[in-house]
Amino acid sequence: MLGKRRTLGRTIEQLEVGETIHLTEKMNDKDLLLYLGLTNDNNPLYLQHDLAALTPFERPIIPSIMLTGIITAAVSKYIPGPGSHVVAQQLEFSTPVYHYDTIEFELQVAHVDEASNTAVIRVEATNRQQQHVVQGTVSVLAPPTITS
């Protein structure tokens, strides 16, 4: 990695309003346990079936921040890609996501501001029952234009 220049994602001039990507993610135990171990988040609502059964959720749920991580990873990988950075987010988690759910994410460029080198990306995610689980926007600082 050291000494090797990585390719940056697309610059603000290369983004187009309406550009869309679709991702499918399955919420599995491995990813949940990695998140919980990394953050030391010991909320029993995420793992303990007996406690979750006493809540309105009725069973363990996936932490909202894990869904946010999938969104920011999509920004970093695809739209605009490597070198971009989420600078603001407005996300609503309207329906809980449960263990083993499969979630369909759609990210679409909603606005491009060349003067500030930022783009607003609209985010929608649905579960298998077509219920919205995440809706909102992220504002992204696009990779810089590099001149040789």
C-alpha cells in the first residue's frame, strides 16, 4: 500500500443528476458480531432474543449505524468512489431491520454543486416486504480534481 497511488473516484464534474446504483445486502451474524466487537456496543436489543421479545420489536434488530455504514461504504466504493467523503447525512430508519433480512439499497445523485465540490445523494432502502427501512440523503465531498 505504501508508495502505491490508488485511483480516485469520479470528480464532481463527472457526476450526473439521476445517476443511480443498486446494492443488495444480507444482514448476517458475522457482520453484526464484528460491529458489536469493534464498537463495544453491548445493547441487548441487538442479540438477546428474550429481552427483544419484551420490546415492540419482538426480536433482535440490526443497529441503524450498520445500515449507515453500508451507505457510506457505497459512497466510498461507487458514487463518487474512492477519495470521496460523507460530510452530512439526514437519514430516517422507519422500519427495523432484523437478523438475516435482505435489504435493497438505492443511491441516486440528486444534486451536484461544482462550486463547493459536493453532491447530494438520495438514499432509499427496502426489505423483502418492500417496506422502507432507510430514507434520506447524504452530502458528499467529491474526490479532488488532480492535475498533472
